Amino acid sequence: MTHLMSTMKHCRFLTLGLLVLSAAWATEAPQPELTAMQTALKWREELVQAVVAGEEKPEAALEHLEARRGASGLPLGPEADMGFAAMDLGHRFLAHRRPAEAEIFFRAAEQALARAVAITSDTEAREKAQYLQKLALIRGNYLNQAGQARQDIEAAIKLQPEDEYLARVKSALARRHPAGFRAEVKPEGDRP
């Protein structure tokens, strides 16, 4: 819980970043896709406001999220859609200084993105690397699972070795969690 609270200031920037991306997409996205993103964005904000106001329990809000198709507003499969939307909701709850609620949604995002990774073929390397990168960020930044985050980002880099952004994400996670990102040392007998 205290780890979640320490990241609240970063969530304001993430939420702002999502809004900036939404505005950027507005100039490039075809109208139906833009409408879907705007509708989903509005729905997610209303869901957060209902929880913050005490009109809805976070568990019920999570059930609403799981039942909604297109909750992220992005053209994604159901697992990735759920993962991206839950991650956004987690950030929104942190921006409202609600770490307990945020944790519920980050855990849901973790589960959904892990399923998305499992069902996405390595031939869809770009998509799978993106899901792994988001999974690494959730695990490393919000769920205190540095070792698993390292494995996720390394798997993403293996799929997309030329992607500089993935390397930057790995460096940022390593700075945040140096112990979880130390190189594994093999015992003497295992060396070639």
C-alpha cells in the first residue's frame, strides 16, 4: 500500500499523458475510432467519480468494467482491452488519492494483460511486446513485483530488440528497483 502511495505524484503525469495522447489521436484517428475513445474515456471517468463519491463500491465498478466491451476505446482484443482500461482506472484512482481502489484495478489489469500475453502469438511481436511492457510497468511500479517486471520487459525486448522505448522502460524500472534488476549469476557448474 505504501508503495502505491509513493507513486501517486507520478500518476498525475500519466493521466495528463493519456489526455494528451487522446488529443493527439483526435487529429489523426478516423471519426468512429475517435468517438469510441471519447465515449470510453467519459465512461471510465464517470465510473471513477461514482466510486470516489461513494455511490459505487470498487468491486462493483470492477464488475462493470469486466462486463463492458470496448472499455479502453481502443481496437483491441477483449483481454488487452480490459487490461488497458483497468490500468487507466488504477491511474485515475491514484490521482484521486485512492490507493486501495487503485490496487484493485492494477491487479485486474495485471491479470488481463497476462492473459493477453498468453494468447498472443510471438508472430504478433509488436502487440505482444506492448502487452509485456504494460505488464512490466504495472508489476514494477504499482504491485512491487520487480523480479517479474524484469522478466516481462526482457521478454518484450527479446520480441522487439530494436525498440528503444523498451530499453528505456527497462532502465527506468532498474533505477527504481535495483535489487530486482540485478543480473542473475549462474553457479560455477552451469557456465559453458
